[in-house]
Amino acid sequence: MKIEIKKIGNSDGLLLPRELMQRLDLKRGQQLHIVELPGGGFQALPYDPDFERTMEIADKLMDEYRDTLSALAK
């Protein structure tokens, strides 16, 4: 499905067709968590505070052990 980024007030946004909203059981005002994917894409997931906290911890650990993780990736 092709969706265009449009100007909404002073911001930009995505307008989702009603049919897609119904199929994905999304509601107006619902919060989503955006995850960047390798290759430039992204994934939108229902917002989950526990998942958000887990990702914050993972980011801190990856920053702290950046050199170690880089060496292991070789």
C-alpha cells in the first residue's frame, strides 16, 4: 500500500486509510512505537511502556559495550 507523507499544520504526517486502520485494529489517538530497520525502513508497533523501557536499557548497554560488540561482530 502506498501512503504519502503530507503537511499537517506545521508538521508532517502519514494519513492511514480507514480500511487499513480497521484491519490493523488501530484507533485515532493510539500511540505507536517506531523501530528503524536496516536498509532505511521502519516498523510501527503498538506502544508498550515495558518495551520502551527494555529498549532504553538495551541502548545504554550497547553504548557501554560498543567496543566489545564491535569486536565480536568481526
